[in-house]
Amino acid sequence: MEKGAVEFITNSTSILQFSNRDVLDRIFVVCLISLISVCNVLMGCELNLHVVLSTIKRPVAPAIGFFTQFAIMPLLAYSIAIFVLSSKGMHLLALGLFVTGCSPGGGASNYWTVLLGGNTNLSITMTFCSTIAALVMMPLWIKLLGTRLIKAVAPTLTIHIPYSKIVASLFTLIVPLFIGLIIAKYKPHWAIRARKVCESLKINYNLSQVVTTFHHFCSDSAHHFCGLLLPWCGFMFGCFTSILLAQDPPDVTAIAIETGVQNTGIAIMLLKLTFPGTDSDIASLLPITVACFTPAPLLFGYAIHTLIKRLKEKRVKPGLCPADSSRSPLAKNEDEEVQQNSSTGNSDDDESDRIEIVCPTTAL
């Protein structure tokens, strides 16, 4: 055990507390907020306000996302908590899982939607709407179903909804997005550079998620299983519901991701405000575990998406025609050089040049 650390063992759960935990918590929060803000600025550079407004005017997809987020996920989390955790006496962990299921969509859902080629404008719209709705829906679900779990932990316990944290999440989303919109409008060349930065962040983020997910897969316990089951089932329910309601593939991707990716920061803050000391650490294990297991199917989907994209690019390149407007500038320059050479050369060279630039599909 490291110096300055105290270990608690409660309900077969080992908690390691550091004497300087307040300093570590502040450093972690500052780094996390900074990273989220940078990512939201980058997404703001890609945001299309006209598409967002049209989505709000016809809110079919956001309504589907609201249903899967605040109807299916709380019921799913409650069922898992009762049948898997509470049945084994893990009431604190059960409450932590249920609170996580009642949380709104996380900011990371927007980032994953970009990676997987989903409707980014829809994803950001749903994140904003679900965060506002959480001000009402979280207390409602905790009052309707959370009473049984709360009484199992402490009959006189009062749950504190972190309204300030929810509002802060809204500002963390809106302000950086607005900055990104301004950059895209007045400094478009900065927006192009931002896309390159976003590509490098993709690689680093995915590598870190692979390491974290592999570490948790090596563990075997009930709370790990529940932390895996909640987001993965959320992805499936969000996907199947949107497919049944005939949504476009990019919208299906956005709704599925928005359903499965929870804002675990709000859940952790609620549990920290409600429970003292070690109890808050035990209850917070489930939101943390959910956050660690969430990326696994998304990473798999990203790998498949990238592979299919590369295969399509390889198929398109050999069949490009000179008249095709989608040709790259390099290919067009090569065609212009061929035409210049043909105009100065003899007829034999002309014939050979013509043969070289013939589209394979036309030759067939």
C-alpha cells in the first residue's frame, strides 16, 4: 500500500483512500473539464446550425432518444440492480447503478457519434435536451423507483439532486460549441486545422480506452458484470428502437450512442453529495465501472466502420473517370499534363494517351 493511503474493506469491496484526495480530485476535475471543453470546441467547428434548427422543428429523432434515455434506461438499470446486486446484499452498488441509469446522455456521446459517422447535429441536440430534461426526470425516477433501494441502504436517507452540476454540464457543452461556431464562421482555416487536431485526439483517446477496457475485462465480479450490461443493452435498445421507427442510418447511430453513453459525472456527484466518506466511494464504483465498459462495443464498431470505409476507398479509386467531379486534385492535374503532352506529341502518342485515361467502366 502506498504512503498516505488507507484501505477500507466493506461488503467485500476494497476502497483505497488517499490522505490528499481533495488535491487529486481537483486536478482530475480540471483536466477532465479542459479536455471536454477542447473536444466541444472542435465539434462546434463541425456544427451546422441550420440542421440543428430543422431537427428541433421536426423532433422525431430527439423524441425517440428521449424515450430510450429516460424510459428504457432507468427501468433497465432498476431491473439489473434489483435482480443482480440487491439480491446479493450490495445495496449501495445497486443504488449507484440505478442513479447512473437515470442520468442524461454524456458529452462523450457526441465524440463517439463523430467517430462512427453518425448525425453529429442530432447528437448534440439530444445531449442538450436530455441534460435539461434531467432536472425533472432524475428526481422523478428516484422518487418512483429509488425508494426501495434507498430504504435498503438507510431508511432516513435523503437524496440530493446536483442541480448545479447539471446546469454546469449545460454550460460546459454550450459555451465551447458557441466558440467553435464562431471559429468556423470567421476563421475557417482554423476550423480545418481543428479537424486535424481532432484526428490525432481520436487515436490517443481510442488507445487509452483500449487499455482501460482490457483492464476491467480481466476482473470478474457482479458489479463489473452490471457495469457492462447497462451501457451495452442501452446501445442495443437505442439501435433497435430507432430502426423499428424507420430512422436514417446516421440517426440510428446517434440515438444508439446517446442512449448507451451516460453522463456518469452527474451520477457520481449525486452520490458524493448524498453519502458520507467511504459509502460514497462504494456507491460511485458503479458509475465509474459503467464509464469504463461503455467504450468496448463502440471501439469494435469504430474498427468495423474504419475497415469498411477503407475498402470502399480502394474500390472507388481504380474506377475514377476524368469527368467525375469527385476526382482528387492530383488526379486532375495528371490528366491536364496528359492532355498537354498529347497536343504537342504525334498521333501515336495521342492514341496512347487516350488509352491511358480511358475509364475502365467505359472500356467495358
